[in-house]
Amino acid sequence: MNIILTSFKEVFILKPILHLDERGSFMESFNAIEFEKATGLKINFCQDNETRSKKGVLRGLHYQLPPFSQSKLLRVIEGKVLDIIVDVRKESPTFGQHYSCELSAENQLQIFIPRGFAHGYITLSESSIFSYKVDNYYNKESEASIAYDDPKLGIDWMLEPSTFLISEKDRLHPNLDQAKCFDFNNPLYD
């Protein structure tokens, strides 16, 4: 597994080693020992999630607040997406900044997102299958979100907004200024 650094020191792009031969290919999509060696992090993932989306489907920007916050390991099994991460830790020097990257079945990149970051993506290909591991179970009362089109974030979603397919729920998220964010001074912060 190769590690690629991002603009956030806590966020990593992982490139699994792909073994090719005349039969096709093989890779370990996740190995806890190799992950810990490569990142220095011991993460206990407890749940795998998967979404299937059409071109233009935009999901996000979502996160969970403490004590149910989640770290995630994301990858695309089929198609291509633009993945977006936003720092929602109030006292962080990178608060409100975002990072984007393309994840695809072709490039086999994975991205690790620690607790304290909002996440969203848009499908760039005709369809996508998006898979991710989380280290904490979903809790509805801890759900939080940010508007995908918050002008202060300045996110380029790479597609024409008139083509976006967005749930009603995702259309109603607050801008970052009004969103519930991580607070390092809160005893629940993990």
C-alpha cells in the first residue's frame, strides 16, 4: 500500500498494490496491519456501506458529531466520482477548507477521512458504486451537514449545477457558518 499526502495532514490517499496477470487482477482493498504500518493509525472499522448512483448524483456534505463521529475509508468499485472533504473542526488552522480528488475503479485510489471532516461526492461517470468503511455506527441524533453550494467553501463540483441530482434533504443543509461543527473544547470531542 502506497500513501499519498493531501493538503490535510490527517487525510491520506491510499493506493493499494494491484497484481495483474493474464487472468485479471487482485488487490487487498483493506488490511488492518498494512493500514496501521502505512498511516500510524489503529482504526477498528465496524461497518461497510455501499451506494449506487447515476451521473450527477451529489451526496453530502455529511458528518456525525461526537460521540458518534466517524472515520471513513472510501473507494469506488465502479465508475468515477469527485470526492470532497471539508474540515469542520472549529479550532483547526484548516477549518472550512476543502480538498477534492477523483476516485475511480480505474485509478483504485482510496481516501482515509478522520473524524472532524464533512464528506460528499458527485458521480462523474454514467453510474458509480461507492464503498466505504466506518469506525462508528450511524446515529441519527448526531447527524450534521453543510450545504454543498456554500459560497464560502467555493467547491467546484465539475458538473453543471443544473444537472445535479440531489435529495431534498441534501438541498436543505445549512452553510458552514450555521452548521454544528466539532469543538475541541467540548468534552465529547474524540
